[in-house]
Amino acid sequence: MLKKFAAPAAALAIASLMLTGCGDGKMSTEDTCAFISDQVAERELQKKADDSSAKLMAGDTSAYVEVMHEFDAILGEAAEKTKDNKLAASLNAAAGQNKEMADLLAETDGTNMMEISQKVAELDTAEASESTEYLNTACPDMDSFS
């Protein structure tokens, strides 16, 4: 009687180990980069950014800030889904920098573009560049909205 149950139980245990061992639901570096590109395309972020750029030049930052927040969400989701820990750290750093820029733009709504550019330049530090350097290497063709 035990043999009848032991064999299926062993097979089930092995199958379970194979499934959990083979994949934890995490994406490779290449798949993570493709995920980001696909999400940007699916949400039409480049078009939204292009459409809002004229308003941005005039000092109306709200539409562009929305695009940046959507991009932050994509970066955060990709960071959670990647198995590349170095890429996850870089994606989280990029999302943080993007959020800082979006917050800055939201604060400067109605300000002229020259003042906005000066404040944005202050965010571009060597430390910020270093924290996202791997992202540029891993996903060289990725769009940026900041």
C-alpha cells in the first residue's frame, strides 16, 4: 500500500523541486531590458513625452511629470522582476533620480525653462551617474524621459 503512494509522492516532490529550482519568476538581464522597452512602447511614453515637450518648454511641467512617474513605475517593476541584482540596484537608483527630477519639475511648474534647466543640472552629480552606470551598459538602447 505504501508503494502505491510513495512513487507518486516522490514524483510530485521531484517535479516541485524542478519547477522551483528552474525558475523563480525572475527575468534575465536581456529580458528585463526588453520588458522596459515593451512597457514604454505599450504605454506610448515616448509619444506622451514628445506631446508634452512643447508645454514643458513653456513652463507647464504637469504632463511631462506624469510621463516621468509612469516611467518610474516601469523601472521599479523591472527592478523587482530581474534576477540581475546589479541591474536591480541600478534600476532603483534610476527610478529614484527620475522621481527627484519629476518632483523638481512639479515644484517649478510655471517657471521658465532656463531656471528649470539650472535646477535639473544640480541633480546631475557624479554619484548619480555612477549609480546608474550599469543600467546604461546592460540596457544601452533604453529610452530615458529625464
